Amino acid sequence: MKNNILKISVFIIVLLIPTAFFQSCTKDFEDINTNPKGITNKDLETDFKLVGEQFKQVLLNIYTFKPEWKFQLQQNLIGDVYAGYMLPPTPFAGNSNNITYNLIDGWNGFPWSIAYNEVMAPLLAIEKNAGDGFKDFVAWSKICKVEAMHRVSDIYGPIIYTHYGEVTDAGGIEYDCQDVVYDAFFKDLDAAVEALAPFASKDVKPFAAFDLVYGGDYSQWLKFANSLRLRLAMRISKVDPDRAKTEAEKAIANSFGVLESNEDNFVVDGGNLGHPLNTINNSWHDVRMGAPMECYLKGYNDPRIDKYFVPVVDGDGYHGIRQGVAIGAKTEYENTTSSLALFPNKAQLMTAAEVYFLRAEGALRGWNMGGSAADFYNQGIEMSFAQYGLDASTYENDGTSKPTNFVDPIGHTENNADAPTDITIAWNDGDSFDIKLERIITQKWIAIYPDGQEAWSEFRRTGFPKLFPVVVNNSSGKISTEDFIKRINFVTNEYATNPDEVAKAVSCLGGDDNGGTSLWWDVD
């Protein structure tokens, strides 16, 4: 017990140090994270806590539960907004902020610092402490690492990944260009699946007490790893189509399969922590329905609308707020736009519905996904509806309903806009590739709500669903109104503590370090 307490205490001290600690501490990381009294495999075999407890920290910070303000800066005021899911009625910083493309460095460092302090640091400690005797724990850590860090890479582009925990001769920490990062993601998934598969046939669950998703079920984690591979394969489908096809087909061919039912969904149980969006929505009143959600859900007569949102306080029905509008005071839109429906205390990070839509797109591209694009498309809709106890038969056969026009709820006509698209719901094999792709991505976007980070990434990759551009653009020309924001710039702390390596990372971008420069996989 003393050994465990000492170990955890040292680790907590490390986590309290900001990202810059790597400059002074990374060289000593192995020594710091090695108990001077010695932790043996026998100690680990006793209760697994030394390794296992760190997984809880990791799982609760891929999508941060507490404190809520950290989540607000990690995801809500970046991905959730840029995906069109939800917008704040609050004019933060005089309405010149991320929403209006004046990127605030003090906000945008949090996805980075949370990822390295709360995810990468404990995972490195797990891999060092577990060793060969606990290959299942190491495999689990690799899957968690890929899930967490692909989200970070899809915000910034190049990140510190393959050289994490190392220091260069010049005292820096080396970044990987995003193509190198994605290659490493696939290799880590290869290693994880290979190592974990032999354990899946055993009737043991040594990390059940620490698994907030699948209760220690090895087979479920292997399904998720395959599904994650499929997601990442699709992400690179335009920039490296051959690799994408290979990785996607590998995911489907694996004997453990992919997520196929809602019981397979990757959902982190936050227990009594509560969902952070509930606080941001109900207590702070800092988030409301996005205008695109209003137009698509209302236009499609989508019954999921009352599972996602609440009718407005002042007025009738559901109304959203458009991104980048001029807001003078919070009271203007707070009660005239729809708040979010209450979330369970769980973070939804991948669903079977998403996987069916991925398979639909793969089949559309001519990959072997084990079925047709039409069938997978309809299964994606049905699986999403089933999450909420709804029947999808009428919806999926609707070939006439289209998104509605947007009308500003407080009468600011400059914010009004025609419907972003005339795409319908029902699958039509006679449609062009682009129409079919728009249909798939639009329905996937609706289904994976509220994970705005993944939705934003897919919007940048495909251009779908069609969204409304900002009304007010405060980027001073750095970000195109018509082309939308592409990424978040590197954090200021990295410029201060790791300048040479940040400069190399910027060179990987092929453009300036700002929100207007596309990521590696965003070739359109």
C-alpha cells in the first residue's frame, strides 16, 4: 500500500506541472516514475491498482468531465461550435473570440495541456510500469492513446507523439508531422490488437475495475480498436486513398469485428461527475442550439429533435443561433434559442451508427466493407434512432423533406439565410457520388451529436454537412469566411519553451500557424 501511495503521489505532482515541464523533466521521467522502493510484477498482480487507476484519469479526460470550464475550452468552444451543433449566446471578450474567428490563445491551449498532462503522462507511466508481464494493460493504453490523441492532432495538426517522453540534444521535444502521426496511430493499433487478441478468449477481466467503458471486456475493446482504425482510415481517404483502403478493409476483416449494436457504443461512464454540457447549458446558460441543427432537424421532421434540444423559453418551438452573429448582450439570445436536452452522465465518443456510416462511405468508395452503401446507410439511421427508442422506417424512406431556411429568432434580418442545401434523406442508387456522400455525412453528423470534435473533423474532410458561414469575421483576414476555420494554432507555451521544434511543426503545415491553414488530410 505504501508503494502504491508513493507512486500515485509522485504522479499527481507531475500532473500539476504545466506542459512546459517536459523541458526540464522529460530527461528524468523514467527515474521520477520508478518507485525507489521497487514495484515488482508480484505487486502489480496483487491488485493492478498501480497501473489500473491511471486509466480512469485517462478515460475521464479524453472528453473532460471536471472541471466543466476546462471541457468548455477543450471542446465546446472549438469543435462543438465549428461543427454547427451548438453556439453560445454569450458575447465572450466583447464578442471577439473563437466564435467570430479571433482565436484566443488563453482558451486554445487547453486541448493540448489536458491531452499531455491528463492522458499522455499517465499512459506513458502505465507502459513503463506494466512491462512484459502485463501486455494486456499496455495494449489497452495504446488504444486509449490513439483515441485521445487523434482528436488533438485533428485540432492542431502536427503534435508530439512518437517522441513523447524524450528530449533532444538541444533540449526540445520533437513534433511529428501529421502524416507521421497517423502512421503511428495505425501502428499502435496494430500492436494493440495483436497483443490483446490472445487475452480475449480467456475468462478474465483484470482491468474491469478501472474500465469506465466496457467493464474490462477484451472483445469489446478489440471491436472499438477496429472501429477506430476505420474512422482514421476514412480521415485520410483523400490524401492517401490506397493506405485508407488497406486500413479500412483490415478493420472489417479482423475476426473481432467492429461496433454493430448500441451495446457496443464507446461511452465513458462519468459516474457521479455529471455531464459537463449540463452545467454549461443549464447553470451557466453558455450554450444553445446551433442554427444548422435547427434547419436540418426541423426540415427533416426529425423526431430526435426533442431528444437533443428543448423548446425555447420565449416563443414557440425550437430555434438556433447562427455562428458569428453580432451579440450585444447575453439576454438577446439566451431565452429565444433552444437549450440542450439533459445528458446522462456519460460521454459518447463512438457509436455503432457512426461505424455503419463509415462502412457506407467505404462501400461508396469501392472498398470491401461487407455490404452495400445503401444498406449500411439505412442501418446507420436505424441504429441512431434506436438509441432514443425511435422507429426510423418513415424517416429513412422520406425522399422529399429538405432542410429549412434560417430566420434569426430576434429579428436581426442580416443573420437570416437560405437553407444550406436541398439534400433529402432517402437513399437513391441513381444519384451521383457527391450527392450520396453528402447524404451519408449529413446523417452521420446528426447521429454523432453531441461530439462536435469528430463532426468538425468530418466537415473539414468532406465539406458536409453544408453549414452557414460566420456573419462576423474578426480574424483580420487569416481565416476565410467562405472556406471556414481549418485548425487551431499551436499554443503559446510551446513557442516559449520548445521554439525550435514548433518551428519545424509549422513547416509541416505548409502554411502559416493560424486557423486558415488546412491540415494534412484536409486536401479540399
